[in-house]
Amino acid sequence: MSGRLIFRSIFNNYPNKLLLNRNFSPCSSVLVSIFNVNNKAFCTKTKAKVTEKKHCNIGTIGHVDHGKTTLTAAITKVLSKDGSARFVSYDEIDKAPEEKARGITINAAHVGYSTKNRHYAHTDCPGHADYIRNMISGASQMDAAILVVAANDGPMPQTREHLLLAKQVGIQYILVYINKADLVDNELLELVEIEMREMLTDFGYDGSRVPMICGSALKALNEDESEYGTPSIRKLLDAIDNYVPPIVRDLSSPFLMPIDNAFTVPGRGTVVVGTLKRGVMKKNDDAELMGFGFSIKTTLSDIQIFKKSVGEALAGDNVGVLLRGLKIRSVESGMLLCAAKSVQLSNHYKAKIYFLSRSEGGRKKPVFSKYSQQMFSGTWNIACRIDLEPTMDMMMPGDHGEVYLTLLEGMVMTQGQPFTIRENNVTVATGIITETLPSLDVPNGKLGKVVIKYENS
């Protein structure tokens, strides 16, 4: 079986993903636009029933300057006419000073909107190669993604890398918006569509079925009613509603929520923000905050969704949770808020891994035991050492096999959880966790000094 087929097999069999993150995003829209939680909201006791519409987490991915942020703004502009969204301008999405200066998205930004059938939480991911970590962070929150491709450029390097990462984090549903369609002729549009369908098939998606909508996000943003303007946005939204099926959530397992952000409410405590990945959390539940070698016991004092205090939250909900007796200095983005005694920390795992070939953008040289690079899983990243099976001398680019992973600090990882290995800002390997092993000592924080205990040794 070829390495590409192994890659497809791994991620088609393990579609689930886990959201985690180490560095808090400075993008305040995380708190305001999607979660709609703030200090005043947590000082109120308003009770409300959560909307009956089904919830879906979606977002825009693709190469830098292909129009992801413009499309995000255009969607809110079109839906604001129906009263289904608040218009969020381009400048509101790219609000950080560096983003304004450079004219690119750096941090994943968030907006919310509704269609007839669903409520959507939308993440606008950065496309620039320098900010791929933030792209992974944003993509890990998604159930589906809109891949934006500029018609006058066609697929570019980050188009391919974002597709690879989308598959790696478990995004099962992709739609394509061919932007700037007004700048090229129909023949070139057809060529871009053919190339994109082939690329999607290469990455394990059904390229023949993926909806592709041609349009101009800028025209739509300017309320142009021609074919490539506002109608293209409505066509895209209809395609999302029809192509992406109702998301099946795990409501039976103990609750688990990766921490996306945190802030302090004076007089009340620390609020953590994130997307509930599984289970049902209820007010006054006992919980643990876990990650980066720490486990802290706490209680859920309050739960809020869209500025309203609720008695419980379900998997897939974007929530803010007030934690009893917890200082904000104890919280790191990427930690997990989970039901008490439901998961365990470890820094040692067994995994199946695939090293990308040179033609896929991978390494040029073989990998040996004690190979150490940065691991990304969901939205956290940490130093990781890879050791081969004792019967293997090395792994070549394009090879697949079982390996042992040792992390610098203990994290929570579950069977089937995907991860990525990056070297010099390039994705060189992807894999899935197959087994949690007992933690290993990391002498003086040096992974090179860890003594690996093989299962049969």
C-alpha cells in the first residue's frame, strides 16, 4: 500500500479531533463575536434556553491574500440584511495592529451567523505560512471548512498545506469558494475547478462531489447583485446547509473542553472559554483542569452561551465557564477542562505515523530514533521526541510505521487523536495515537536523555 493510501486510511478511519492550545490568542473577537461572553454577562443571572437550531462550527482556510477574510465579512454582510447576523467588517476581523499594518490575518478570528437551518460559528484562519500554528488552532474548532482559492492564482502552496492540515485535524467536509471569478474567463475557471477536484481527491476527499461556488467576495461585500456578487454568497450558504449533514455529537462520554482563552471577572473568578468536544457539562459539576504536566480540581460555578446563563451545555457548544477557586495564572490555553477523574495525563504514547515524501513537501533525509521536533495536536504544540521500533534502523520520507512519542510535559491524548510533526515551519509527518503508555522521566527537561522502555524489552 502506498504512503498516500496509508495517509488516507489513517485519517478516514479516525475522523475525530481534539481541540487544545497553548498560547491565548490576543484576538478579542474570540470572546465577543462567537462566545459573546464578557465581564458584565457573567455578573448577571439571566437564564435562557439555547436556540433550537442545530449548531455547526465552520471556517475559511486557504492561501494568503486569496480572500478568506473578505469572504467572512461578505457572509455577515449578506446575512445582516435578513437579520441573521451582525455585519462584521474586514477591519473588525483583522483588528490587531500588526494585521492592519501587514494586511494579512495573523490570529484566527471568529464570527457567528444563522441560516434557515442552522447556527454557525465561523473561524477565519490565517493563510500566511509564518502563522500556520494559528491556522491549526482555528481549524481544530471546525466541523467543516470553506477552502478559498483565488481564480487568478489557482491553487498555491498554502492551499495544499491547509488541505493537508484540514484532513489531519479531522475536518470531514470541505466546500470550495473560487474567489475573484470576475477577473478571469470561464475557461480558466474550469481549469481551476478541475485542478481543485484532483487535489481534493489526493487528500482523501470526494473531489467529484465537493461543492464549488464561483464568485467575488469583494463584490458581495459591496452589495453587488450581479452573478458573482451577493447571489454567490447565498449559493455558498445553501450549499453548506445541504452538503454538510447534521453533526453527530458524543453526548454519552464524560465532558471534555479544550481551553481556548480565559479572563477574570472581578469578584466572581476565572472564566475559561472553548468549544465543548464531547459530553454534557452541568452547573456545579466537579471538574479538573489538565495539561502541561498539571492537574487542578475545580467546580463549574456558571455556564454561559451567547451571553445567557444556562444550566447545561452540550458537545459542540461554544461556551464560557466560570470556575470556582481558580486563579487565571493557573490556566494555559491548550489545557483541558474535563469531568473529574475521566482522563489521565501522560507524556508517553505509541502512535502510527506517516512521513511525507519529498514530493509532498516532506523531509529529504531519513529519520532515526531520538528525532525531536515540535508536535501539533489540535491547537497546542509541544516539543516531542520520536523513537522507532527497536527492529527499525530508520524511516525514509514516504514511509509509515509505529513509533514511540515522548512529550516534554504530560498532556491528555486519546486513542485515534491526530497529530502533526513540523520541522522548520514545514509539515513533515502526520499520525494518530494508538496507545497511552506510562509517563517517562525527562531529566532536566532534556528529551535526549529520556530512557525509552520498549514494550517487549
